[in-house]
Amino acid sequence: MKSLSLVLACTFLGAAALNAQDQQQTTTTTTQTTTYGNGTITEYTPGSSFIVKESSGPVTYRYGKKVVYETKNGKVISETDLPARVKVGTPVHVYYDMDGNARVISRVVVDDD
């Protein structure tokens, strides 16, 4: 009888310990860090991607869902002005988030004021 009581007690305690472990698990969320690169646009495919020649070499950026273009003075560049302002040879600061190994553009600051 003592053996059966001991087995039942161990089973109960083991189940309680497993249940307690389940309740104590936490999930951590990752935070996204926005970083930027500086250079000159060497290839440009509007709405898809562009390549910037940086000090470390050419870097490819792809477009995110929403990309904001602005001047270095903070003025937002309109859609109609984009072709004249964002083109091969334009110096830029590209703010991006990482999506796996891809650099996804969130903001482009054009240095041609």
C-alpha cells in the first residue's frame, strides 16, 4: 500500500511540476532595429530595388510596403518629383530594416538639396 501511495504521490507531483513549467514559459519578442547606409545609387528599379555604392561596396536594397522619400532638410518628396530626384548618381541615406538577409527600405533621404 505504501508503494502504491508513493507511486501516486510521485505521479501527482510530476504532473504538477510539468504543469507549473508550462505556465512559467514566456515568449520573447524580437525588436526591429532600423539602420541606415550611405552612398550613391548605382542601379535603380522603381518600386522594386536599388543598389547603392557604399564605402564597403555595392549594397542591394529592396522596397518595403511603404517607403518615404525626403530631402536632407526633412521635406517629403512627392511621387511626381521622384523621377527627377531619385536616380542613378544620387547620393542617399537609406534607412532599412532587416528581413532575413534582405535590407528592406523604410526611408530614403536624398542629399541633393
